[in-house]
Amino acid sequence: MTETRHTHRTKQITQPEIMKLGRREQQFYLWYFIVHIPITVFIDSSVVIPPKWQLGAAQRVVNDHIAKQHDFLLSEKPEWLYWFVLLELVMQLPLFGYFVGKLWNLNQLQVNTDTKLKTWLRIYGWNASLTTLVCIIVIFQRGYIPYDVLRTSLTMTQKCQLASVYLPTFLIPLRLCLV
């Protein structure tokens, strides 16, 4: 009698590895969230908060930005942008504080081990990148010179310049979708 030997190969199903944040990237996001807090409070909120309740200095910064970058979205304040910014104030702003608190201790790569933190970073990443993508699309679709009664269209160079102001708040959060 011959003995047949069966070799059993066990196939291990491996999940694709999620990208992790290194120390420098984690530190980058810490400072990104720290800087984003006053931007949200003083600039982005101008879409939602009536001018009489805004700081004069913040109004000047917003008006200067509108004039230099031809940011018709901040001057027009369309309703859809109002709701995006309201969501930013209600959801993202508290998350910025949470993220700063979590990322402050850079001795550990907390982002890679804290599942609750990873989940919230992904939620923020999807929300922020998608809302900014909508802004960029609208810039290219119908960008015009603010306060111009004729609504003169922005040149392609002006559209690219304005979109480049929005681009970091699309790309930086988008990366967080992959942690």
C-alpha cells in the first residue's frame, strides 16, 4: 500500500493594510487642527454668523480675501455653503479640539492604535474633503468677480488661483480617509 501525503496549504486571507500616520505626519495634523480652529471661528463662520456679531478684524480679513482672491462663494454665501459651514461649526470644530487633545502626546503613534480616533479622523476627512470638493467644482463651473453687477466670469487663471486656496482643505482631510 502506498501512502499518499496531502499537503494542506492554508490560505490566509489578509486584509489590505490601512495606511498609517508616521510621527511627522501626526505632528503635521496636530498643527493643522490647531491652525484650523481660528480659521473656522473667525473666517469660515462669517458665512453663518451675521456681520453685527463678527469681530471687525475678522471681517477685514474676509473682505480682503474676497477682494484679492475673487472669492465669490464667501461674498455670495449660497445656501448650500451656509449648511456646509454650519456643519463645520457644529461637528468639525469640536472634533478639532478632540484631535488636538489626542495628537498632543506625540510619544505614541496614537492614530494607528486608537480605533475611535481613527474613525473620527475618517469621518472628518470625508466630510471636509467632500464639502471642499463641491466648492472647487462650483469655482470652475461658475466663478465670477464678486460685487460685479455684470457677474463677469473669472479667467481660468483666476479660477485656478481661487481653487488653489481651497485645495489644501480638500487634500489634507482626504488623506485622513485612509488612516
